[in-house]
Amino acid sequence: MKVSVMRTIVGLLSGLGIALSALAQPVDGEVRKVDPDAGKITLKHGEIRNLDIPAMQMSFRVADPAWLKRFQVGDKVTFTADKVGGQFTITSMSPKP
């Protein structure tokens, strides 16, 4: 009985560790293009670990369309991204202090 309880606890903790490692972490970036018609913003950014994406420049959908009006080319930002509906999407974004 003790062995099965221990295996269950170890399994739960392992699963939790995997889930926590997949959480989005803030990434620094610079706005390179804003495309309101497509609902996308292009960022030059650092590594996005939760999506296994190296540092590069790429376009993202945005969770909040207001960001397409708020941010302009050249703005330095901090953001998080995730895969939403099968597309890479910025889920939070703020000006870099």
C-alpha cells in the first residue's frame, strides 16, 4: 500500500513539473510591424521557451486587438505568447520599462 501511494505522489509531482515548465514566461521584444487588417504584430524577440522557439523575428496574432493601436514600430515590449487555436498568439504585452 505504501509503495502505491508513493508512486502516485511521485507521478503527480512529475506531472505538475511538466505542466509548470510549459507556462508562458515573459520575453523581451521589439515591434517591427503592425498589421491591423491581419490582426497581427511582428516582433523581433528573444527565445520563447514555452513554445520552443529560438530568438528571431516573427508575426503573431494578438489576444487583444487594442494592442494593434497601442504599439508602434520601434516600441520595446515585454510579452508572453502561447499557441491559441493552433496559432502563435501574444497573450500579454506591455511596454518595456
